[in-house]
Amino acid sequence: MEYERFAAVRNISSLDITNDGKWLLYTINTSGQLNLWKQRIIIEDKDDFIPPAPVQLTDIMEGAVRSVNVSPDNKTAVVSIDTLGNEMMQIYRVPIDEGWHYPLIRDPSHRFIPGIKPFSKDGKYLAYSSDIKNPYFLSVFIYDFWRGESKCVMSGEHTYMPVLFSEDGRFLVVSQINLNIDNDLFIVDIESGENRRLTPHREDFAIFLPVAFVNSETLLLITNYNSEFAGLYTMNLNTCQLTPLLKLEHDIEHACYVKKRETVFLTVNEGGYSRLFSYDMRRGKLLTHRIVGDVVCYQMAVSENGDVVGLLLASSVSPTSIYVFNPEKSIIRRMTQTYLGGIPEEKMIRPLRVSYKTHDGLKIEGWLYIPEVVPAGGAPCVLSIHGGPEAQERPNYAYNGFYQYLLLSLIH
């Protein structure tokens, strides 16, 4: 079989869900380039479930829509778009009802990157990073929709990325990116511009990933500070004290907080595979949710009421696709079809998890893909070494199906 059949995939780069849980928005290259699409969210308990037809909202021909974030009023999406892969992202707004991309923050000689959760709760502010102040580093800016103007709230000889606003919109949590495996958090008063470091000074590397403000004095976050695994913690914003909330024998990858339920939806990396859980903060109870087998989760979004969870998932035999999950009914449905090569999943090869010990006794885990039929004289072996050390090889549809091509076409 030719490689083109394995590589016949549609790529998805970002997703979000409207607060009311009615619409799914995502970027996909169905049109040949990454564009923004919307799809009505319907989760039915039917074996012959057919997802609603997607609707294209942008028509980018020589660029790509890289990210999407939905405004609090569910009316507008903010997207970042670059041209011909130059990574000089510009920020546009897209009306969710009508579509089309309108310039919001644009200067082709500089890059503008929306924050992780860029909107203030009232929709007045949009936080973003840009190199417009210093070409060597990213500074943090606030765009005021009501006034139609931006101002810088944090800059320096570091790369800064805005993460999320406080409930009242007065403060902004900012991440100072030191390395891929190390960052620090600051809280910025957007009126005065004053900032204060939240994370402790340390010798070892650590990641701090803010999730949400639980209240005006408490930040919910994921961190591996002083721990082998990343856990769920709360931080007192007055004292900067970290308190463990949920620590497991595996890394917590993603987390979304539903304030109305005081519940955190989270995915956990268990030996390379992603598992979905919800944690009830009031009762301290962890609940396991069944999803769709051995998958890897790349992004998660949750509606305001927590009745819809959007998941960007991939597996060793299936490229990245979007699923929606109803926690109350425990129903999960696939919304996108991203593989076009016509090779059934059951014909592809799922890996075995293997491990070995290094010279110092450290256990290293890996994945072994074995063809269904091995010739009597043996078969060639391909050793694929991932980049590391900040990430492990995951059992996804690697290199647009290249592993599967080798297994089914060359080795087999």
C-alpha cells in the first residue's frame, strides 16, 4: 500500500466550546488550509449516531487559523492567523453566527498571540502576547474592546504569556516561560501595571499550569513542583502557599474547572495513555469516566455548566479527532472524521508497552510495534528516538501514519 493512503488525514489544531454548550468550534484543514469551523453539539445515545454537519466560518487560502477562543457571550470567536507558515500570528475576530474574519490586532511585521484563556469574564478585555515592544521577547498586552485600544501590562527580557483573568477582571495571571520544562507565574494588576511573583524560587525545574480562580484568593493549578508527577494544587494568592488537592502516581495533563459544580475535569497520563476523570472538590471524590479506549488527549474544553466536555483525541491507529462527552449520561460521541485513506482501524497495529532498565537502574518505557506476520527469516527493526527529555513518545498516529505504513507495507 502506498504511503499516501496512510497520510490521507485532516489535521486539527485547536478547539473550544461555547459557554452554553451548544456549539463546537475548531480549526481543521478540510478546505486545504486550517480554517475555523463550527458544529452543533448533539450527544445522542444511538448506535447509528450521525453528527451534525460542520459549517465553515473562515476562508483562508494562503494562511492558517492556528487557535480559537470563544467570547463569554458566545457571539464571537477570536482566532490567530499566520500567512504561508511564517508564524507571524495576527489576531482576528469571527462572528459565530455569520462567519468571516475581521482584523482585530494586526501588524504583519510583528506577531500577536492570544492568551491561553484570553477573555475577561465580562468580555471587556482580551489578553495577548506580542514582540512589538521588544523583538527578542514576548510582552503581555491587554486589548480593551470598549475603547478599542491596547496597552502593555508586563514586559522585560523574558518571554511572557497571559494565562487567565481573575473573576473581577482586575488581575491577570502571566506565565514567564524559562524552558519547555520550566516556567514561573506572576499576577499583574492591569490598572496599575504592578506585578508580583507567585511561584517559589528553586534550583530544580518545575511546570506551573494555572487552571482557574476558585475565588479571589485561591488559584487552582497543575504543577510538578517538588514531586515526580504533576498534581492538582491550590495556591493562596496572599501567601503563595501551595496545597495539594489531588496527587496521583501519574501526571495530570489537562484540567478544566466548572465553578457551578465545584468540579474539575481532568485527563491523566497513565503510562502514555490518557484517562478522563472528574474530581468533586466539595466531597474530595475522584470519578473515572470511560472514553474511547487507548487514546492520547491533546486538548480539552468544558461548557460553563459542565454538561459538555470536548476532547481532542488520537490513537496509534487513528489521527486526531474531536469527541464530545456528556458526563451525566456517560455518552461520548465522535464529531469529526479525519482519516480518508480507507484502511480499517482493525487492520492497523497497536503497540505493546515495554520497559527496560538503564545502567543506573532507571526504568525506561517505550512502545513496540510488531507486524501480525513476521517472516521466517525475521523482519527489519526500525528504532525511532523521540526528542525528549520534556516529553515521552505517546501512542498516537505518529508522523501521519508513517509507523503504520512501515508495519503494513514494508515490514509486512
